[in-house]
Amino acid sequence: MKGKFARVIAVAVAGSVLALVGGGVAVAGGKGTSSTQAAGEQVLQLRDQLAKAAYAGNVPATQRSLGQMSPLLGDLAAGQKYTIQSDAQQAAAVSNDYATETSRILADPSKAGEVRQLPPVPELPDLPPPLNIVSNLLKSLLQAVTGLLASLLGSVPPLPVSLPVPAP
């Protein structure tokens, strides 16, 4: 009788432990873990900083923002430091590629002819000179990062730039 009672207790305890561990894994795989939330907020701050610098035509500030953003995007893409969904990892990888390429061109403008040909991003205004040499690349980066932020944070404030008003 004691053995049967002990087995029932052991099964109940084991079931409770499995339920708690399973719940923790489910939370870690979704949005909103504290470290992922903090990373999302940091990416948001860097995205806004980058947009303001780029649309002001400030190349050094744009380079600085890209330099700060790239390691974080790389960590998100790797999926080791932050637990995020695979579509968010892919968005982080694409964003990191765009950031790296933009940094490379801004560091050596003579390589502007090597800029990846990306489709225009009509939702965003063109960048002023001298950043116009990477306009589509940088606008694609801002768009990709905004998509990543939607995965990380759920809702994303608009870019801090004046968007073109469509003609009636």
C-alpha cells in the first residue's frame, strides 16, 4: 500500500514538474521574453537613430548607428543569445546583411557601383546626398528592421521621418 501511494505521489510530482518546464519552454519560444523584449527596444531605438541620421544626411552618425546596430542584428540572427522565432531570425539576418553592405559602401564610396540593386521603397522618401548612393539599400534596411520589430515587439511606431504625401 505504501509503495502504491508513493508511486502516485511520484507521478503527480513528475507531472507537475513537466508542466512547469513545458510552460517555460513555450514562453521562451514566443515573443516577449525579457531579454528579447529588451533587444527589441534597443533595435527600435537604433532604427530611429539611424533614420534620423540618414534623413539628415549625416554620414558619420549614420555609420555610427549602423555600427551599433549590426552586432545586435547578428546576435538576433544567430538565435543563440536570444530565443526568437525563425521568421524573426531570417529578418534579422537580412537586416544585418543590408547594414553590413551599407557600412561597407559608406566607408568606401568608390564601391558605390557595387551596391546591390534592390527595388525602390516608395513608402519612404529618398535620402539626401551624399547618402543617396545607398538610398534603396538603406531604405530596405529600415523596412526590414521595422518588420523584425513587429516580430519582436508586436506593435511598432512609425519611422521618425516625414513621409511623402500622395497626390490627390
